[in-house]
Amino acid sequence: MSARGADFRAQRSSQRSHEIHGWLKHIGKLGFPLQILLKSYQCFVVWCDVMTLIIRSYFAILQTILCFFIPVSRKSLKTEVAVVVGSSRGVGREIAYKLSSLRATVVCIDIQDPDDETVSKTIRAEGANAYYFQCDISIRDQVDITVSRIEKEIGGISMLYHCCSLPSPRCVSTNPPSVKATLDVSVTSYFYLLDAILPHMKTNNKGHIVFLTSVAAISGFTQQLALSVSQFAIQGLYESIVEELRISRCDQIIKTTLVHIYPFIVSENFSNDIRFRVPGFFGSIRADIAAEKIIDGVRMNASEISIPSYCLYISHVLKILPRKVTLMLREFLDTGVDF
């Protein structure tokens, strides 16, 4: 939302308030009966607004409950141009493969040299459409140039998956990168990408932005302060984008999805590296399975999903509990990494 637009709305609101105040003073001079009539009208308008809010809230809750029992239709991805940032490994690679299997045009972005990149080559070998662009997303100029090339050579970007911010278990146990490097890749790059891509989505009246966060956003990691902060920042960025799209009346054409990945994403080779006091509560999940669940939620236009799905509701309940209770629960679960 631009500062000029915000100032304009504030000015209009102030002007409207002065007009209403002057009108009320004029009505007040006309006598007691008219004041009663005006107050009654104001109460009636407020009552109508409250009843409308209650009815709409009721239907929204009812719709959410029905979604548990009635299958939601999945949208087709055949016409989508999906940008996958961080496609060379982990969940980003698996998302690229899943998107190609659904006949979407996959645009892979990573810092890896094009000669060493294999994901887009594998997808093209299977007969699907895939492209690769080398880009350091922590550098704004490179992001702008890359997005401009994609728009010219392939077409309008309609989906964005940012997968570079998800930590792996091994990175948690090793020496962390610098604070600047962590925040540049995980958070600042989001602003560069959104500044370059979001205006095109608004122009094309079509888009879907997927924000991915990990378990670090709810519990944090010892000696990994920057990593935990970056995960919280992504959630805050998601909320800000949702509000901006709502105010600009673009929330119906540009969808957003926030993905909470509560277990660690690991490959089969590292399935024994994660330590949980209660293994069945979180556990670990392979990247290909996580990617399948993410894309399934995106195809349903879900605003917020979690892996596992029940953890989303547990996290909402925990937010209303006292701080001391949530800390005791974290100590009980005793999540960690063994290397």
C-alpha cells in the first residue's frame, strides 16, 4: 500500500468526520424530537451492521465445518506459470517435480550454476515445460532482471513458491550463517520478489503466493536466533500482504497460502537424525510427501495449512494459553537434533 494512498484515505476520512460533525451540530439546533430521531436511526444502522456481521460469521464458520466432510474441488494448474525459488534441493525440488506432473510451466530459480542444475533438465526430459534461471535472490538487481526475463521469455508469473527460507535439520546443528545472510535470503528476498512480481499479478488479475515457514516460528532454536526470527518475520509478512490485498480489493484475484511445516523435512537417509521425546506427535516427513501436501492445499486455495494438518488447530489453541503453560509443553515435547 503506497504512502500517498494512505494519506489520501486519511484526508478523506478527516474531511468526512468534519462534515458529519457539522451536520450533527445543525441537527442539534432543530430541536429535541429530531435529535431523538437521529439517535434512533444511528442505533438502527449499528444494529443492522452487527446482525450482518453475526450472520456472515455464522456462514463462514459453517462453511469451514462443512469443508471437513465435503471434498473441496482442486483447481487446475495447466495454465499456471509457477516460479519455484530454491528448486535445487529439498522441498523446493519436490515442489517443482509435483508442479510439472500437474502440467504447470515450472520456472526454477536458484544460485546454482546452470551447467550443474538438474531439476529443470529432468522435467524437460519427461516432456513437461521447465526453465532455469540462475539468480542470487538477496541482490535486488538480479531479482528484477530475472523476473523481467521470465515475463518476456515465458509469460506472466501466476504462482510463487519461496523455499529458500526453510531450514534443514543439519543446518540447525552446525554453525549458523551470519545474521545478515540469514535475513537476506529468508526475509529480504521476499520483498524483492514481491516488489517485482506482485504488480504483474495485479495487472493480469491472477496470482497465488505461497509462504513457507517451519517449526522454528513457534518454538525457536538454541543458538539460532536469526533463523527463528526469520520464520516469525515470514508470518508477519504474510499477514501484511493479506491485508494489503484486501484493502486494494485484490484478495479475490490473488490468493495467498501460509504453510506451517511443523516436523523437519528430511530424506530417508536422515530419518534417524531427529530426536523427539514423543515421536508420534510431530515425527519427520520426506520432502516429496511435504510437497504433495503443500500443492494440494494450494490447489484448494487454502489460506493457511500445516503439516501435519491437526497442528494448525493445536497452535491456535496454544496461543490463548498462559505463557508458562506453553513453555512447559515445549519442555515436555523436548524437540531436538542428534548429530
